[in-house]
Amino acid sequence: MNFQPDAEIDHEGPVTPYQQLAGILRARIKRGDWQPNRAISSETQLVQQYGLARTTVRRAIAVLVEEGLVFTVPQRGTYVAPQPEGSDGE
């Protein structure tokens, strides 16, 4: 499912909010909003920006960690993972 980088969370829609947020963040990474080895928005910023619970934000980030798009550094934040050469992120 493709999400637009500037989309808003549809709380009434069929896709769960954490999946929507993961899709939005994935699109923002692919668009280049955050460069490799640079932090994405903090959990607190994402909670405020999208009106979600912190656990929902953490679940979305966990999806991106599993996909290898981001990695977390304790006490520092979540960073965009470097992509292999020749990879378009797909």
C-alpha cells in the first residue's frame, strides 16, 4: 500500500494508524526528507504531528526497523539506515 509523504492519518479508515504512519514515514524517507545516518522526527514530534499515542508511533517505527529502513540508537533516536548501493529502497 502506497502512502503520500504529506498524508494525514485516517482514524476511521480500514488501515490501522500504525500502518498508515509507517507508510507515511517510508514515503518521506524515499523522498529524501531524511538522509542516511540522520535522525527522523522524534517519537514526541510524531505523536504531536499525527495525533497518535506513543505506542502507536513506536509500533510504526518497529515496522520500519524490521524492513531495514531505519535503526534506533538508545537515548539518541531513530536514524535512516544506509541503503545498499544500487538499491532504490524497494
